[in-house]
Amino acid sequence: MNMIIRPYTPSDKPACIAAFKSNMPGFFAPAELPGFEEWLGEQDTRYASPQKNNNEQYYVATLEEQVIGCGGYYIDAAKQEAAMTWGLITQALHKQGYGRQLFLYRVQVIRSVCPQCSIRLDTTQHSYPFFEKLGFVVTRITKDAYGPGLHRYDMEQHP
């Protein structure tokens, strides 16, 4: 099956929340859910505006028109930095290449908009090896940052 990546729309919110919940508590702490829901609400407002902003984008990944994941980025061009935002694939579809495809798509878009940007992300001890394989290096580890037993790994990739 071919995965399609397209811009997020407000109607994708329930499916994104369901995908997030499928990754709790192993990859996201339950306490993170309200922050994700609030952040999606901000995206709903932003995407209601007809102006396109290449410095910030959020996408959904679909299979047969069903949302299976989401992820985005934002760029601070003045600092030559980009950050990944809320990237995830529904837990039942992990280790099938969909997360990698969505992630590399986002990196490609960032590089097309800001070729000299360093890219930052934060993740858990469960996911950091995935990002290491894609050229990211750990810059800091914070124990229990997301909740008990979920450590934060700050990572970065330079152009």
C-alpha cells in the first residue's frame, strides 16, 4: 500500500488524537495528551487562514484515505534552525517504514526551505535509536522529563 502525505486539515484532528493515544503510555505519557490536543487546536486556527507559510507545516500520513500518523516542523530562519513537531505513526503500524517515510519527507521539505538549517527534535529512550540511524546525534538526556520512566532525548542533525 502506498502511503500519502498531505497537509493536515481540522477534520484530521480525531484521527491524529487516536494515533497519539495508540502510542500511550509506551511512547507518550498520558499527561502529554492535553498539550497535543491544544496544539492541534492551534493548527486548526492556523490552517483556517488561506496564507501558506513554508516556515511551519503539519502533515498527515494516510493509507487508503485513513490517517495513520502525523508530524510537522517549524523553521526559525534567522537562527538557521528547524524543529520537528509531534511526529507519530499509529502504534499498530510501527516498524513498517511509514514513520521513516513521513520523517524523511519532513526533512526533505525543511532542507528545500532552509538548506543550512540544523534540525532539532526531542524523543524518548524508546525512539532515539530510530533517529540515530537517520543521522541525528543525542545532545542531552533528561530523566523522567515526560513522566516517570519516559526520558527526554534531545537530538540534532546539522546540514
